[in-house]
Amino acid sequence: MKKSRISEVLLVFVLIFLITACGSTSGKVNETQAAGEMKIVSIPKLVGVAWFDRMVSGGERWVAENGGSFNQTGPSTADAALQLQALEDAITEKADVIHIVPNSTETLEIAMKRAMDEGIVVISHEAPDAKNVTYDIEAFQNSAYGEHFIDALAELINGSGEYAIIVGSIQAETHMEWANAALAYQKEKYPDMSLAADFVESNEDHDTAYNKTKELLKTYPNLKGIIGSSVIDPAGAALAVEEAGKVGEVFIVGTSVVDVVASYLESGAISMISLWDTDKTSYAMCEAAKIVKEGGEVKTGDNLGEGGYESVVVEGNVIYGTAWVDITVDNMDDDPYRS
């Protein structure tokens, strides 16, 4: 009886060991599978515009190659509170990865921390100073992009005169980095140029950019140039310049896409736009998340699988590519967003 009882106990321990071992092995397999079957939720500043629609195609391309799912959600206007709600919803729905382009980084920090505390990989874009993200991915060094616009504008106005800078919001971190870098660079390199007014906020709304440009033209009759930061800013400004009959007197450069500004490039109201392909950025964000999910980290020199991100530079938790493109009336077909 004793020998039989001992055998039974040993058998139980063997079964427990086997079950535990199998469960352990299964857990490792599931972790590996999760890296290739990630549930990715993308939350841009606003949905329904070409700029952020391209992020969907980039994410879907990555999923087609690697597995998982990619879904974009968010507000239809650039509203920080509505974007926060979309982020909280993604956390509740247990996303594996959240991509986010903040309207207001400060508004999202607590929720992004909660996401990370729950094991979600948070990859931001246009938010290099965000604290509670796994990585932020930028198409380029923001200071260089802002300086680039000043050089372009200075060439158009012969390095002399008043200009204005429109940003989507003073809480839009990347826009402010461009604007502040542009202003600092102008003071250093082009002392005969001057910023006419404090940075103007458009709230990424065409009519607001238009109306505020009308005010600028009225208040500063000697204004020679405008830099627009959000996709709609150059178009709103250009309409006001056209209506004022100042094409060729007031020059506009900025971030946009041809579908939004084609007529203004053709009329000369807008001299140049610059952009980066958010399809490629989105793909690179997915690839960075995969590296993290598989237990790795992104390092300087790594290739995230897309043009402009073949050899990234990593500073802290910010990943920089080299991915901007300039568009004028002469090369409008080079715009990847053009329909």
C-alpha cells in the first residue's frame, strides 16, 4: 500500500510537471506569435484627411507582410479631448500597439503611461518630447526642417522683410519645434528678416488659416512671407493672398500635399510645399513596434524597412529618419498623396 501510494504521488508530480512544462512552452510560442499578430491601433490628430489616410495604407502593407491587424480611429477634428477618448478606448480594447500623433502631448501623457503600464507598446509621431512612449519616430530632425523653410522663404524675399508662421496649435509639439527652430535660425542667418507677429494658430482648419491670414495682411501691410505648418495652412493662407491681390508680393511655403494646394501652386500663390510620406512612417512605426514586441530595441543604423528609414538615428527614445520631399509647380506628380 505504501509503495502503491508513493507511486501515485510520483505520478501526480510527473503529470503536474508535464502540464507546467507544456504550459510554459505554449506561453513562449504565444509570445512569439503575438509579435507577428499584433493588434495595432492608429490614432492620428484627425481622421478623414489624405495626410493621415496614408498612415492606414502603410500599416496595412506591414500587416499584409507580417500578420496581425491595423485599425485607424480618432476624431474628425483636431480636438485633444476627443483624441484622448480614442486613446482610452484603445487601452480598454486591449490593443497590443498604439500609434499616436498627438494634438497635445501634455493632454495624453497620463493615458499613454497607463497604456505602457498595461504592456502596450506606444509609438508616437510628431512628438519628440513625449515622455510616456516606447519610441517616437520622426521623418527628420525637426530643427533642420524648420530651418529649411526659412532658407526657402529667404530666397523668395531676398533675405529681407516681415514674415509670419502659422502652426496647427501651440500645443502641437512638432509644429512648435519647426517654428522655434525657424525663428532662431532666421535671427542668426537673416537679420534683415523679422517675424511680424506671434505664431498664429489655425487649429488645423482651413477657414481659420484663411481668416487669420486676412487679419495678418490687414495688420501688417508690408508682410512678405508666410510659413504654414499643418497640411491646410498654406491653402488657407493662399486663398487670402489671392483675394487680396498679393500673389507675387506675399510668398507662401509650408507643409502640405498637392491635392490640397494644386491650384495655388499653379497660380503662384504658393511657391513650395514640403512633405513626408506618412505611409512610410506608419510602416516604420509598425516595424519598430515589432522589434520591441520581440524583446529588442531600435538602434542607430537599424533599417526599419522603408525609404528614408533605412539607417535611422536614435537619440534617447526618438528615432529620426531622413525623409522630407520638396514639391513645386514643376514636380507636382512626385507627391505620394496625389489622387
